[in-house]
Amino acid sequence: MKANGWVVTCIKIDPYLNIDAGTFSPYEHGEVYVLDDGSEVDLDLGNYERYIDVTLTKDHNITTGKIYQQVTQRERKGEYLGKTVQVVPHITDAIQEWVIKVAQMPVDASGKVPELCIIELGGTIGDIESMPFVEAFRQLQYRVGQQNFCCAHVSLVPNLSSVGEPKTKPTQVCAIICGLYFSNFRFINRGNLHENHYCFRN
């Protein structure tokens, strides 16, 4: 995308309740990456910065903890006008607002607003922790227009030496779940230890 002249940005979503990766044990989660603004984030953001030559901020790393903190602070200030605060619509709306705002932040030397935003939702599809984000993106595809939204699923397909063939059942189940949420779910990156394959849906 960058090679074709697009201005690209990235967002990494970690569906854990921690505010950031600063207090994680490196034995459990690996090393953290420190951004230019001093924030400690998932190492994936360091890979993004190096790979597409951008400078990201703490806001480019969204966690469940950050979203819940923002929503509870709004509730304490009375911004929800006494309504019962719920995952849908309040959490899912907060996720969408955060993504839309951060996706428009300039991240490279050109100072231009990004034209494409790659969002990585960490975790496993179907996990309860990531479901508010999945629902938020289900809504977002209609909010921004399906022509402006694409869902790709990256799945490990183990090639077990004991049976001599790749086992695709976990990927099939995940693809079914993705298809239920995203009407424009089009392709899967199926990786194993030896090779990568791209599968496209018609």
C-alpha cells in the first residue's frame, strides 16, 4: 500500500483490562515497546513503526481497560444523562469514536491525514474479551460504508506430521463466525510453519 503511494496508519487493539502494557511481566507477555511519546505499548506497534515508517502514539494502542476507563469517566461526569451505561451502545460507540479519531491522525513526515488504517484486533475470534470490539466493527462497517471497510482473518493452520495434512477445522469455525459479523468478509491468510496461503471468498 505504501509502495503504491497510499498514506497508511495502524491501530493495535488488545482486549485486556490493563490500561497499557507497562505493568506486564515480560515473562508472560514479552517485552514492551516504548513510543516517542513515552507510552509503553505492545511490541506489535514497534513492528508497525519500522515496517511502514510511521510514528505512532499511545492512542494507536487501544485496550479494553482504556475504553472502560473513558466510558466510566464520562458516566461520572454525567455525560450519559442518567442513562444505564451498557456495552451496547456505550462501549461499542466509544470504540468506534476512538478508532475514527485515531485513524485520521497524521503519522508520517508528510503530515497528511492517512487514507488507509490497518486495525489489528488481538486475541481469538469467539473469545468473550474481544466480542465488544467485534460488535463495534460490525457496526462500523455500515457507519463508514462497506466499500470503505474490509475484514481479513489471519489463522494458523497446523500441518501435523502425525497425520501428514493441514488441519483446517479451527479456521473453518473462525471463518463462519467472521462471516456472521462481517458481510464483506473476503479473505483469510492461512499460515503454518512452512508457508503462507491466501484464500479468497467470492
